[in-house]
Amino acid sequence: MSREQNKNLQLLGDIVGERFVSDNDQILYQYSRTTLASNIKPHAVVWPQNSSEIKKIVQTANLINLTLYPISRGRNWGYGSACAPREGQIILDLSRMNKILEVNEPLAYAVIEPGVTQIQMYEYLKEKKLPLWLDCTGSGPDASIVGNTLERGFGHTPYGDHFMHSCSMEIILGDGRELKTGFGHYKGAKTAHVFKYGIGPYLDGLFTQSNYGIITKLGIWLMPEPECCSMFYCAVPKKEDISSVIETLRPLKLNGQIKSLIHIGNDLRVFSSFNQYPWKKANHQTPLSDNLSEYFRKQGKFGAWNISGAVYGSTKQVKNNKAELRKALRGLGKIQFAGDKTIACLHWLSKIFSRFQVFTELQTKFKSVEKVYGLLKGTPTDAFLFGTLWRVKKDITTETIDPLDYNAGMMWISPILPMTGLAANHLIKIVNPIFKQYGFEPLITVSLITERAMVSVITISYDRDNCAETQQAQACYDALFEKIMAAGYPPYRTNIFTMKKLAQGSEGFWEVTKTIKDALDPNNIIAPGRYQPFDLED
């Protein structure tokens, strides 16, 4: 490190304390890891504790021309983890900013800092005995709530659209100014966290999937605990019925009968969620053959497509919604429901089986159902992170799963589609031949995230210890990205290596975002290249 670089880190150390700045090789390696095809090494890592420190860091960065890459907790797996789009940026890790600043029970909202985790919020609500739920993702207990919201991520309940259920931000802009959105900029405003739009231009969306500022506080809406909740599951045996499934469920979403998100996973996606690749049965050959796929589907008693979700409300509402679902899905597959009593019974049976060391497969299935049900009621779990390890050859030994610790190879590509059976069929016809060409299993989920749109999260899982397979995975991703863009299904978010391609086929949008960037961050201090394709042009 040069004398000037060392001096720059000393300046940052003066702000946050010397032990909260590091350019240690081991630390840099930890922050350089991804599940993507290559790592991105940062210049250093800084851990601020409050917005005052962030403001000073940004002001200093402007004076001495440093670039900062803010992360909430760095668990953006499948899209880049904690890595910036290019090397040499200083990671601003906000995990120390982990205060729950306010929870308002009557109005069902909370105000939190970026480092607050799903498990932290869950335990707070439980400890205070508040009848409120947090909508959780499957990214694990230690995932940041703010981080997922700013990526416009989604969960499971009627509050599953996380950005839609956020309200009011506090931000340090790239030029060092402070900004409060919504009504938050008015002193004494009583409605900052209950009315999203404020007065005048609505700005909150500008600070999601962007690099204009650093969010230091966020208001989120919590779901009042309903009188009744029942999860549902339906195994659809025929692959070709995906179109009918979408056409059947869309009216239930449009008319408001099903307010939660509905997830539809193919057989490979479901199997990979709880199992590693069956290397022995497959004679160490990839991809998994159709015969083996069918074998595991029958053994696990799941369908070619598997529908899951939940209905919430009064006992009467839930009863009516269950009847509507049964009627709608009749002929496509058998639908099953589970509520508190069923889950309690499964839990009791699982304990009995465990005590006598019998029915181990049933135990696993019961525990999985219990964790899914918990997730649908706002209980975070890392059970579904197992799916990130599909092609990992090492034994899974730890209870807490971090795909980076296993050097897991995984890329997610997430096209948005209109909620029609025609679009679903079109996507499958695009995806399957590409995966076959490059030698991977198409792990596909289709999630009905709004009344009119669905997102398909498609996983490319590969052995990252195998260089040739890693190159194939990247080629598979690139081919799929080109095809979905050409088909009119752009992704709702993207990984750090694909951001440079976002201007392809766009008409003026990214030029306007660049103009906004130049106005709010004239020295390009914050996250250069993040959702700014012109910054990454070769």
C-alpha cells in the first residue's frame, strides 16, 4: 500500500476508530467472495456506527477521491454478495448500525437501521409480545431487512412486496447532504411512517437499486397478526399444466381472494431445496437425467410443479378462501392445507419418531413443513439456504449455512413476466434448451408477486471448484440473459456483472438516471457502476 493510501485509511480511522477500518488480506478475502464466477477484491472495509460517521466518511471521500460501496450485511447471494461491480472500492459495512429505533403497535410500523436482521426484528416482536409479524425472505435469520427492501426483494405474506411496505427513508447523499423522504423532512410531522408519498415528487424509489446515497434509516410496515392462517400446498403432476395453473390462480389474485404471494416451484427446485446433488446415484454425471428426476419426484411425492402459499384473515375468510382454492385447482392436483393444529401435531410426531429413531425421512419432511409454515408467519429460518449448495461436493457440516463458506456456485436470474399461462410456457421453452445445452438442471420458481405480474427466479447451480464448469455456468447465464431480454422479460434485479448490459435495448432511461447521479453524487463517490451501465462500459 502506498503512503497516500495508508494516509487515506488513517483519515477514515479518525472518524470511526482505528479498529473499524481494515485492509487486512484475510478480511479483504472474506469480502471479495461471491457465488458468481469470479471474486471482486475491495480496497478496504470500514464499519461505521451511525449516520454522523457516514456523513463524515462521505465528505472525506469527496475531498480525497475515494469510492465507497455500502452494504447492509452483504448477504446478496446469487447477485454479488458483498461485492462491488468492480475492484478497488471501499466496502462500507453498515452491520454495526443495527438499532430498532421505534415500533408503533397501533399503526403497525417500525423504524430501523440498515444492520437490523430478520431474526433481530422477530425476537424483538416476540419479546415485547406484540401481535405483529415481519414478512421474511428465505435468505436466513441474519439477512438485512433494509438490504432486501432496497433491492426490491419479496417474501411470502400479504406484505411480501417489501418496498411497497416501506415508508420514509433517511439518506446521506453522495455530495454529503442529508435527505428525509416522504413527510419526514417536516419537523414534527406525525405521518412520516404511515403515508408513503408525502407531498411533491415521490423520491423513495430513486434510492432502491441505485447509487445516489446511503440509507441510514427506513420505516417498514408490519403485518397485524391475523385471527387465522392456513398454508396450502398442491402438487401438480404434469409439466405441461403450468399454463393452466397460472390461468387458474390469476383471478384469485386479481379479485383479492389470495393476498399473499404464491410460489410455484418445479420438481428440481423443490428437491434441491433439501438435498445436495445425488452424486453417487448419478454416477458423478451431470446434469441429472430425466429418469433420476422422475425417481426423486416419485420418492418425495411432489409434482412436476408445486404450488405453495397461505391464506390469512378471520376464520370465516380463511374457510372461504380455502374453498375457492379447492375449486380452482380441482383437476390440476390435490391441494392440502395446514394450520396451527396440524403443525403442532406434526411437531409432536416428529419428536416421537426422533426419540425412537424411526421414520427419518418423515421427520425431515415434517420439520420442513414446520419451517415453511413458520416463514409464512414471519419466523425467519435458514432451512432454505440448503438449496444454494446443490452442486457442492463437500459434506454439509455446519448448522448455520453460508454458501460462501462452501465456495458454492450459484447465479440467480429473475425475469418479470405478465401473469399469463402463455408467458409461463414461453419462458420454459426459452430456459430448458439453454440449460440442456450448457449441462445444468433448470431450478425454476415462478412467484405471483402482484395481481398482474410474476417473477421467475431461475437458479444456475454449479461446482465453483471446477473452472470449466464455472465458465459453462457464466456462458449459460449470458445466453439466458440475452434470450429473456430479447423476449421482453427483463429481470427485476440483476447481478453485479450484468449491470453493464442494462442499457441494451433501453430508450433514454439510463441516460436520465446518469443525469440524476451527476446531480446527487457529482464526484461518483458512492458505488460506481451499481445499476449505472455507462460507468461499466469497456
